[in-house]
Amino acid sequence: MQTLRLAAASLALAASSAMAQQTDISVGMVLEPPNLDPTSGAAAAIDEVVYANVFEGLTRFGSAGEILPALAKSWDVSEDGTVYTFHLQEGVVFHDGTDMTAEDVVFTLDRARAEDSSNAQPQLFAGIETVEAVDPATVRVTLSQADGAFPFKMAWGDAVIVAPESAGTLASAPVGTGPFELADWTQGDRVVLKAFADYWGEAPALDEATFRFIPDSNAALAAMLSGGVDAFPNFPAPETLLQFEANPQFEVIVGSTEGETILAMNHRNPPLDDPRVREAIAHAIDRQEIVDGAMSGFGIPIGSHFAPHNPDYIDLTDLSAHDPERARALLAEAGAEDLSLRLMLPPPSYARRGGEILASQLRDVGIETQITNLEWAQWLEQVFNGHDFDLTIVSHTEPMDIDIYARPDYYFGYDNPDFQALIEELEGTSDAEARSGLLADAQRMIAEDYVAGFLFQLSKTGVADARIEGLWENAPTQANDLTGVRWTE
């Protein structure tokens, strides 16, 4: 009998050890990235797969939004704030085995700021005057003016360091310096990453990570319940979260994101170039109804393009409070009654569900909408790049990106020289108090100009196997950072 007890105990211990040794994970995502090159693509799904996992920058975002060293282990700043000297990590190699040196940093930053650059965030590099390799482990970046936010800019996925040998094929064959490298991409289904044996830093606990693309909410629910995926960091069916909270096998992870969800208006198309029409649309919107109906209450109403968790946020929702009578009066004043507009909706549930609710709200004030549901690649081609739309709903998940309204060639075409001058002043200001005042002015200016219908700040609603630890609660950038993820048993 004693022998049986010992045998049973040994089996239990062996089973426990085997479970503790699990080193693979399956992660659900709603959208598939159109490519895997964060330096030339605007889709958030790219960074959701590769940020910090495959590619690394000089700096990086931490889980709380802090700026941390990455390929640069430290940096010095000149007294006038115009020269940054970055000291690089030692022993860094790309996934193809080539060394990462200061010359790769020079190549990356020069490539990103070139006139023919395809980088989706050129403003990150606009202030760079010169980039020099002082020696293989030291880079000197000279700016045209002081910029206290430069380490923040270098933490974006658009600023990751790449090599000239592989830069041309990153879209389908990404080669970075991160702890994971590409193992397989079955388009329409999954991307598989594997641990990179020669990683310069601390090795990840995971040996393999599979990102599965599941755009349908019901299919996402089934995949979580069946164990088809282990975690869904941005779960597309928030109305089912109570079901998971009641089950000890799962953990529900709710946090904040940098995702300002807006009804973007194409200022190039009359009558949306008339601020009275834009204001009318803004007053037609009932934000809370959209948050409740599309997001099951997960979301914070916003009145400008700024995250409520940011210390410089100001609440401007009263400027565009739900007021259908005011909306009708403004449309009459602008001679825009019986208006019909094209509403283009990308795949996320916040857009598809929110779009139906929004269309009903606009109909109540006399605006008809023609809804077209687009796949993500179509949305990028037609709306983001082609500017062929009137209205669209999208969440801008890049951190601190209010400066997009200073880019007249951006997809919604807002062109205000006063706002552009304000952002230029902000770029050259290092004093924290002064920057706070300028950011408040920027928020108010676009709110009072009714640049967009500002809807809500996207919440991060995730579900995971309760045995997984290390997933980000909040999303300071668009990423599923797996570098600290592990199974606890």
C-alpha cells in the first residue's frame, strides 16, 4: 500500500513538472497583419505581432507606458537638448546572424526620414538633422531643435532597428534583433514565432508563440472555451466577459489603451469641409449609447483626441454633448439638410457594431448613411491611403498621437495652419509645464473645430488561461509583448 502511495505521488509530481514546463502559447487576434514590417505599415496588427518580440528599437515602452532602454543601454543629452548620444548593447545580432552595429542605426533612421520613405509615422523622424556612427557601439543623433520627447519617439514600432541586408524583404521575411524570430506565416490563419537562440538579452520563458487570426466574435468565444487559444489579449466579444469571470480556469484582464476611437470625417469632401456640418454630426452622437451597445459598457467617452489616463488630459465632452435639436439647426443653417454620406467600416467589432448605432443616431437628425463593410486591407487601400470615403470609425492606437492633426496629407485631410504651428511649438518645448499647457491648447483646438466625432477611449478587454502570467494589463502601445510571459504551472 505504501508503494502505491509513493508511486501515485511520483506520478503527480511528474505531471506537475510536465505542466510547469509548458513553453508554447497560442494567442488570439481579431485582425491579421497585412505584412510584418512595422517600418512601412500603418496597421496596428503588425506591431501586435512583432513589437518587442521580433523587432527592437533604441528604446521601448514598458507595460506602464514608461520609456525603457532597449538596443540602446543608455543615452546622453547635450545641454541644449539637440544632441542625443546613444550607447548600444553589446553582442547584438540579427536573426540572420549578422551583427547589429551603429551603422544599422544610421541606416534605419536615415531610411525612415528619407523623402521617399514609406514609414507611416514620418513625424517621428522629422526633427533629425544628422545621424552619425561615432564607433560601432555609439550613435550620435543631432536634432534641428531641442526635443525632450525624442526617446519616446524612438520607442515606437515604426522606429525599430533594421539592417540594409534585409530591409527590402521585411514585409514577408522579418529580420530583427528580438527574442523571437519568424518560424511560419500561414496567411489567413496564423503566424508562428520561435525563440531566437542567439538573443543578446534575457531569454524568454516561451519557446514558441502562435498568433491565430479569428475575426468573428463567436469563433473567438469558441476558441477560448475549447482551448484553441490560450489567451486573447483584445477579446472581441466583451458582452461575454462575465461568463469568463465566473470560471476559475480563466482570468479576465481589463485595462486601458492608447486607442482613441473616432468617427473620422473626410475634410476634402463637401459639405464635411464646413465646420457647422461637422459640429452637427458631433452633436448627433450619443457616445454612451455607442459604448453600451458596441462595447458592453467598456470604454470611456472622450471629447478630443487624447487618452483620459494621461495626466495632461482635459475633459471636453461637453463641447459636443448629445443634442439632436442643435444638430438639426446647424444642418439647416449650413444648407445641408437631406444629407447622405458614405460610412466605411473596418472589421473590428467596435467599428461594425458602433457603425450601426451611429447610423441610427445620424438618421435621427436627417443624415442618411450608406454603410460599406471593408476588410482591413481594403480599408487601408481605400480609406487610409486612397482617401475615398466620407465617414469611417477607427481606433487610433498609437501613443500620444494628437500630432496627426497637423498633417494635412493624412487620411482625413484636416489642414489648419494654427494647429500645425502649435504642434511645431510643442515639438521644440522641453519644459514639462509648458508642454502640458500646449497639449491642453491642442486638445481644445481640434475639439472646437469639430475635426472628428470623438467617441470613446478603447478599453483593453482580454481573456487568458488563469495559469498564464506576464500579459500586459494596459496597452501603452499596440503590442502583445511576450518577452515576460510564462506559464505558472
